[in-house]
Amino acid sequence: MTITSQLISSSAILFLTKIIHRGLGLISTLILARILVPEDFGLVAIILLTIQFFEIIGETGSEQYILQKDNVSNIELSSAWSLNVIIKSVIWLIFVALVPLIVDFYDNPNLKLPLYIISFILIIRPLVNPGVILLKKNLQYKPIFNLSVIQKIVSFTIVMSIVYVYPSFWALIAGDIAAEIIYVAGSYFIHTFRPQMTFKAIKEQWAFSQWMLFKSILGFTRSRIDLLMVTKLFNTSILGQFHVIKNITVILGLDILAPILDPLVTTFAKVKNDAKKLTYRVQITFAILMAVTIPITVFFYFFPFVIIDFLLGDKWKNTYDLMSALSIMFLTLSAGWFLNNCFVALGNVKSLFVFDLVSLIFTFTILYLLGQNDIIEFTLIRSALAVIVTLSFFYYLGRFINFSYIRMTLLLLPVLLSSVLAAYLTNEVKVIRFEWSILNLAFLGSVYFVSYFISLILTSTIFIGKLEEFKHIKDAIFNMFK
């Protein structure tokens, strides 16, 4: 099996498993949105944003470090695990000490106890068996995502049980903590490696990790700058709406796409010293990614009502425009994630740090000056800035990988044409409405995506003889089923 076939095969397994994983998440959202109020989701947004920021502060980049190495010893694995555990433990102590200040900053005493409870994630998560990284390195993703499905099922059961007895945001916090415990415990069942506390191979990793740490903090702040600003510019109810819609439109979509993106670091790293092969593989993988990302973005933009009506119910109808505006960020974040993986595979984390710093300053300055009046206006400005930053990111990558912008455009042309045509055909039949929201979503979704795939197959055949990448992708898909 070729490396491209192996990549597609791994991605297909992860994609199907992730659908199950996120399907339960959708059911959870569907239920909770009808029980809880936007203010509850606003509190959860603040809690999660805070804990995620402190997680990023303690990011050692151990997984990326192991993935980009050609050969990894047991000492290196244990050293990476040890560094992660020690740093995250220190960060946990700092977080606990700062909780009173965080509560004062948001002027909300209801945050105090939840922040103390959620803080335990910081010392649970780094205990994951580093053998899981070896599975990823070898593209053996099936046991990892089998574990994630079990994790989600148990977490979902806990959330639903608590919210049935006591409807509040505490159900979500309990579910998150339970999910972390299950994943850590399960990681020792899916791989036989057993880490030991050691720092014998720490020097080389720290040379990599120090830039990864700075890059992670800046990258997190840049990607969450909108949410950080919304927490201060708008009330808790609007924050809750923004948080939920962004989760559905952006984060949910990216989680489904993660199976395509996860193997990238490994496959790129294997050919990073061969400029021609690396360029070719980058172009093929980006074409596959965009073939999934672009049609989802277009559907979210033109038909937000069928998604919101089904998932969230009547009290969220005023968020249609918000989902349309946020859908653009789904596309830019997908492309940004891809570009980020390219730099990590090359081991060029310092360049990522520089780019994240410049783009963060640019984004924050424009948002602060222009985006403080209305949440829709704020989101549209944020999405426009994301497009500018992503295009700049592509140009920046071109300094390190000599790919053809014209060839990349031609690879995307069938996807763009097919998405536009599918949107036009679906718009013509959207007047057909059913009483149940699930039927509206199923009908319009089926019309759109069936139209898209048929159109994509037809338009791609025109380019197969002209662009070698199309033939390579087609052959890889067929070889996967032999």
C-alpha cells in the first residue's frame, strides 16, 4: 500500500469513528440546548476558555516532537511524558492560586467552584500513555478512536444522567472530567508501553518545545481572540450564543475533519528532506482537505436555519446570521490547521511563532478598533480578518515549500464549482418544508451533498488527464479497496 493510500485509509477509519464520536455530541447539544439557557452556555464558555488557556501555557509539544522524529527510543518517550507531567502540575498549582483573580476579572462569583473543579483536568490529561503517540506515528489510529468512542459514550451517559436530575452547566463539567479519566485509563490498555519518570533525553526536546510553547500560546490566543473579546464586550447571553454556534459551525466541523488532518505530521515528516515529494504531497493532501471543507462551509453559510432549527430549537432562531458569518471561519481554520501541520512537520516551529505573533497583533488591533458595536458585525470582521491571515499564511509557507499557487488553484476549481452548483440547486428546492426539523435537514442536506458529489465526480474527470494529482488521488482511493 502506498503512503497516500495508507493516509487515505487511516483517515477513512478515523472519519467514521469520529462521526460516531461527534454524533453523540450533537445529540447532547440537541438535548441541552432545549433544557439550559444561553447564560449557562456563557458560563461554560468562560470556564472552558480559562482552562484551555492554562493547558496551552503548559504545552510542551511532546506529541509533535515525537511525531517529527525518524526514530524514537523508550527513553525519549518517557522523557517527553515526564516533562509534560511536571510542567502541567506546576501550571495546575498556578491556576488554583489565580482562581480568585479570575473570578474578580469576570465579576462573577458563580465561576469560583466550577473553576476549582475543572482544574483537575490539568493534572489528569498529561498522564496519558505516550505509547498512543507511537500508534499515531505508525498510522495505527483504529485503537485510539475506538477508545475515544467509549470515552464519549460514557461521558454522554454521565452528562445526560446529571442533567436529568439537576439541569445545570455542572453536567457538562462532570462529563469533561469523566472523559479525561476514561481516556487516560484506556490509553494503558491500547498500548503496552509504560512510561517512567526520567529526564535523560530532555535537552533535545526542550530545544523543540520552547518554541512550541510560545507558538501554542500565541496560536491559541489568535484562534480564540474573538471569544476572549466577546467575554468582555457582550453580556453572558450573547457569549453563550456565540460559544454554542461557534462550536457547531467551527469546532464541530474541525473535529470531523481531524481524521484527515491528524496523519499529516507523520506523512509530511517522512519526506521533509525531499523537496519535490513534499511539495507534491502537500498539494494532494490540501486538495483532499478542501474537497471536504469547502462544501461544508458553503452549506453552513447558505442554509444555517436547517441546522439550528434541528439542533437547538426555536429559542435559537435569532442566531441564523451568526452561523452564516462563522461558517467562513470554518474554512480558514481548516486551512490554517493544515498549514500549521506543514510547519511542524518541517520542524520550523520558530517561523510559526513569528507568524502567530504578527497575525495576533494585526487581528486584535482591527477587532478592537472596528468590532465593538454588534455581535454580527464583530463576527463578519473577524471572519474577514481570518481570510486575510490565512492567505498570508499560504504566502509565508511558500517561502519554505516551493508549491505552485496556480496548480493549487486548479486543484480546487472542481470543488468550488461543485459547491456553488450544489448550493444553487438546493436553494431552488428549499421552499419545500416539512413539519419536523430533522426532515428539513435530511432533505436539504441530501440534495446539497448528493448534488455536490455528482458534480465533483463529473468536473474532476475533466482535470484527471491534465493534473497528475487527480490521477494519484483516484488511484489511491481504488487501491485502498483492493
